[in-house]
Amino acid sequence: MNYVATDYVPKVSKKLLGPARIFNAGLCGITLLGLTKMSLTSPGGIKGAVKGLWNPLPETGKETK
């Protein structure tokens, strides 16, 4: 994504290149954290990872009304 920012952001504004690179680094960090969470909390394999995205965690403890 850094190369995409380097190619296309200066066409809009040269001053936005630095913030665009910081945004890309932040987006990379958020993606890394999300994938790490998914790999640690869902069962193994691709099938388990996909199920882990949409299935809620099982409820534990007492129900609150």
C-alpha cells in the first residue's frame, strides 16, 4: 500500500503523502491485531477462522434480565 500511496497521493496533494503513509501503517497494525485475535480465539484451520468471524462467543455465567 505504501507504493500505491507513493504513486497516487502526490497527484492529489504532495503534503498528504506523509499522513497517507501513517494511515497505511495504522491500517496495517489494526489488520494485524484483528487477524491475531481471530487466530487465537477461533478453532484452527480456514474453516474455523471463517466461522470465528460470524459466530458469537458462547455465553457463560448467569443471564441478566
